[in-house]
Amino acid sequence: MAFDEDRCRIRRSHGPDNFALLRKIAVNLLKAEKTCKRGIEGKRKHEAWNHDYLLKVLEAGASLPV
């Protein structure tokens, strides 16, 4: 429940499936980044406030195996 999915109002067509996939990708990127010792929600807030950390999370995701 890192993204407060229960309050999401997307209910039509493929929207719910698409957003579920985006949330999974975001959680996997946050889990791959190991320099910050916080939970997923704490990392989300940290990357929202700090653009350098956001880039670090995205770089960690680029090194994940496909």
C-alpha cells in the first residue's frame, strides 16, 4: 500500500491494469536502490523532494537485469 491504491479512481477499460504495472515498476526501482535506508514510502517522499536521489533511483533501475 505504498501508493494508496484503494483511493485510486481509475476504473474503466485498461486503466487499472496499466497503473498497477506502473506501480510495480516504481516499487521495483525503489527496492533496487540501496543507498537510502528507508522504507518504500520514505524513499518515495525522499525522491519527490530531492531530484538527485530521483536520478539515483532511475540509474539503479537501469542496471537491473531484464
